[in-house]
Amino acid sequence: MAGDPRKDELSTDEARMVFSQLSDIGCKRVTISGGEPTTRNDWLQLIEASSSAGLKTAMITNGIGFDAQRAKMAKEAGLGLLVYSIAV
């Protein structure tokens, strides 16, 4: 999401349900990506929901505005891997 959410974009609760369903069918890992996932107000909640569902959670970000504080919050929410994308 960059700006206003799309009409078919998953809500936080819908994403929680998807993470739970993925775990139920044996999925082990999830990567949250986008666009830029940190433009969502609930990006930390998504990490926490995925991790709480028992999924190893990674995220791909462009890194803009991703400082030490955000990294700490993401780790505390359960993020196991952070990948920065670089456009050249």
C-alpha cells in the first residue's frame, strides 16, 4: 500500500487469518513484501501475526526510513530476516 489501500487489499484481520491458514497447511516461512510493506500502518502487526502463527517471517523493504528503532521493533515482533531491495 502506498497511500490509500486498494479496495481488495487484505485487512489486518484477513492477513491474520491467512497466516493461520498457511500454518495449518504446513507452511513454514512467509516473506512480507510489497510495494513497500512499511507504508502500511499495521506492518508490525503483520509480522507479529505471522510469527505468532508459527511462521518464520521475513520482510523485503526498500529501507527508506528503516532505522535502528524500526529494526528493533521488527525483531521484537518476530521478524527473523530483513532484506533490503536495491534498484539500479
